[in-house]
Amino acid sequence: KALAILSGDDAHDLFTRTFNPEFLQRESAARSAHREEASRVLAAAAEKVHSPRLATLAYQVKLDAFTRVKKAIDDMIAQLTAEKEAEIKHKDFCVDEFNTNKLQTEKKEREKQDLIAKIEDLEGQIKALTEALDTLKAEIAEMQVQLKRAGEDREKQNKEFQMTVTDQRQTQKLLQAALSVLEDFYGKAGKPATALDQQEPAGPPPPAGFEAYKKNAASGGVMGMIQQIISDAKAMEAEAIRSEEDAQKAYEDFVKETNASIEAKSKDIVNKSEEKAKAEGDLVETKEAKEAALLELEQLSNYNAELHQSCDFVLKNFDLRQTARDEEVEALRQAKAILSGAKFEEFLQSA
């Protein structure tokens, strides 16, 4: 049975090919031609896409065993495919990160501008409140000065009033005493007044505020004149009292109104001081927020620079690099097909 197997037509043909020197020579020549053709394909692709590793492999194809060469080709195809996928992911990452960085930068820039505007507004508010507080304090100080002056004037007026009333009352007292003496005297004498009584009184003119010394038709003579002076003194006293009362009331009204105004302005000072304190606190917080925004903008700018370093080459040469890798892979597949025994023309037709 074993002899029958070894003597068969298939075994005869196999042994003929295996141990026939002429067949082995033809087979070796065919393999060399395949190596040369595969090497030319790889070398041409290496020169076109400027690939040193492809050029190295084109050289190795001529020397290394087929098994090692085919494995090297498969490994390089796998590597190029992985690099292509990684570069696609990196490109997508770069595009997304650039867009995100741009949006974040624009948002933070708007935030910075808003904070700058708020700082200017708060500084203007604080300045206005400071000026208003200074004005209120100056007004209160002026009103306190006016109160003091009004009090001093009122005290002076009151002293003058007291002196005037005292003088008039003393005048009335003295004249009344003189009049009583005269009344007693003329009453006891029981005779009419003499021509002496009808004469004008001697002496200096009446003081300011008194009417001229004239005889009263009802009283006649000296007693009438004294009575008139007493009446004038009482009138002056009454006028002084009315003036004092009016002045005192005006002073009290002034003090009341001024104190009310001082109280209102003092409350306004408290309110504005609270507003100013709040504005100053907001200003500190806003400035801190602005500094934080500036720091974030700086970080975004630095990251943008890093993105440019990492991405500019990839984005600029993406299509070119992808095409080059595809051409490398295509050349590797062609070389592998050639080494596997297929004709180059047949490979192109089937591709």
C-alpha cells in the first residue's frame, strides 16, 4: 500500500519537481524576480512618500527570507494602520480642543470686560458716596456752627431784653413814686395849680423811644407829663416782651428745624456709609474675580500655545500624511502579493 502511494502519478510529479535541478533553478529565478519586483515597488513608494522605513524594507526584501519579509510587511501595515487611526483621533482631539479653547477664551474675555465695567461703576459709586458724605459732614458742621451762633445771639438779645425791661420797670417805679408824692402834695394843698405847674419842664430832651414831653390835657402840668412817661415806659416794656417772645420762638423754631435737619443728614450719613462699605467690599471681590479671570485667560492662552505645538503640524499636513500612509500600505500589499507569487499586473487589475 505504501509503495502504491509513492508510485502514484501525483507523487511522481511532486518528486520530479522537487528533485529536478532544472525545476529548482527556475523556481529560484522566479523568486529572485519576485524579490526584485517587490523591492522596486517598495523603493518607488519610499521615494515618493519619503519613507525611510519603507526604503529599509525594500532593501531587506532582497536579502531576508520570504517568511520574515512577509511578517515585516504585515507588521508595517499594522503599524501604519494604527498610526493612521491614532492621527485621525489626534486630529479630532485637536479640532475639539481648539474649538473648546476658543469658546472658553471668548466667554472668559466677556467676563473680564464685564468685571472691568463693574469695577469702574463701583469706583464711580464709591467716589460719589465719598463726596456726598463729605458734603453731609460739612453741612452738619456748618449747621452746628449756626446753632452755636444763634444761641450766642439769642443770649445777647435776651440780656438786652432783660436790661431794657429792668430799665423800664425801674423808670416806672421811680416816676410812680414821684407821681405819688406830687399827688399827695397837691392833694393836701387843696389849691389849684399855679402858673409854675403850666410851664414846660426844664432839663434834657426825652430819651430815644419816648414821646416828647407835652402837657396832657387831662392831667395838666408836671403830673400829666410824668404819667405820660410812665405810659410810654409801659408800652416800651410790652413791646420788648413781645419782641423777646417772637425772638425766642424764632430761635426755638430754628433750633428745632436745624436739629431735625442734622438728624436727617446723620441718618443719611449712616446709610451712605453702609452703601459705601458694601460697594468697597464688592469692589474688592470684583477685583479678585478680575484677577482670577486674567489668570484663567493666561492659562487658556498657554494651553492654546501647547495645542499649536502639538496640533499645527498634524492639522496642516493631515491629508498629505493620510494619503502617504495609504500609499505606503498599498505598496506593502503590492509587495506582499508579488512575493506570494501573483503577477503585478494581475494584482493591479484585481485591486
